[in-house]
Amino acid sequence: MRLVVSVALKYSGPSVSTMDLIQEGNMGLMTAASKFCESFNTRFSTYAYVWITQSILRFIRLKDTAIPLPAQKEESVRTVMAALDELRQHFHREPTAREIAVYLNMDEDKVKKLLQYNYAVVSLDERVSIEGGLTFSDLLVDQSECTETKALNRISRLECENLIRRLPRKESAVLLNKYRASIFGDKITLHQLSSKMGLAPETIRQIELRARAKMRKVLDEAQIG
């Protein structure tokens, strides 16, 4: 137990609780106890140190990982990423999955799957344009189908456009662009629409919110819904 505490204190810091590290270290200690055999010809504390440290380090890694992976897969990902870095320095370019597979003597399809776990976590509210205030969420296509769209899909295209044109000009333009894109099986992002209409993305967003609210009233008046 004193060994667990000493290892935990070695890795403790402001971002992680010492008690959590001790608890994880105890898990490693129990694993070591279940696997240790006198025939190993080594002291138990020396053998347990490896398991305690491994358990604590894994806890720290998972704490900073948005999507935790099973231990074996996590180790495989680290192996592939290490090989990727080595081959990148050797070739002075990005190595292919096949080159990594040959280097590691691993199946190429497995390497491709493991490479997919190399991701970066970015907030949807993070700005990609300081001047325009554009965020990542503005570049994403809204795949959901709102109530108004479901209702409009039950009537003819011409009737739909006539109902939308009851709204003020800008609000009508925003919904018509989205509706027509949907009709032809396309999707239009907030950024694309803002560029097309020459307005800021946030302005387009506010216009769309107002337009949807008014469209519900239009549909109610037309007794559609």
C-alpha cells in the first residue's frame, strides 16, 4: 500500500485527484497480486510497481480522452501512431496505411481502422472566422426535419412556395433557399446561405428563427399541420 501511495504522489497534479490515483493504483496492485508467482525470481514490490504504474497512467490518459477505448485497442492505437510518426520522419511525407502495416507486420485493414481513432475534439462554438464570428456549427448541415418542413412536404411544391412568400422578403428568401435545396436532394449550410445572400451567418440564423416561428402561424391559418 505504501508503494501505491508513493507512485500516486509521483503522478499527482492539479488536474487529477491523488485519492483517485491511489484507488487506481490499488487496482493495479490487486492485478499484480493475482498474477504474481514465486517462480518469477523477483521481489513482489518490483513486479507490482509495473502494474501499479500502468494502472495509474491509463487512468490519467483516459481522463484526458473524450472517447475512452478498451486497454488493448488503446495500446494498438498508440503503436500505430508511433509508427506513423517514425515513418513520417523517414519519408518526409505522410506514410500510407499499407506502409505502416508492412512496418508493423500488421493487417492493412486493421491499421486503417486504428488510424480512424486519431481525432481532435473541437467545440462547435469555436470560431473559424474572427471577423465574421463564424463557428464550426455554422458550417454543418442541419440534417433534421423541422415541423414546418414535414407539413410542407404534404402539399404541392407550388403551394409551399406561395405559403412561404407570405413572409417578409428576407425571411421568405431564407426559407425558400432551404426548401428548394431540400426538394432537389441537396443540403445548404448556414455559411453557404450567408454568402449567397450577402449577410452575416448570425443574421441568417436569426432571420431563420423568426421565419420558422411565423411559418407555424401561416400553416395554422392554412389549416395544415
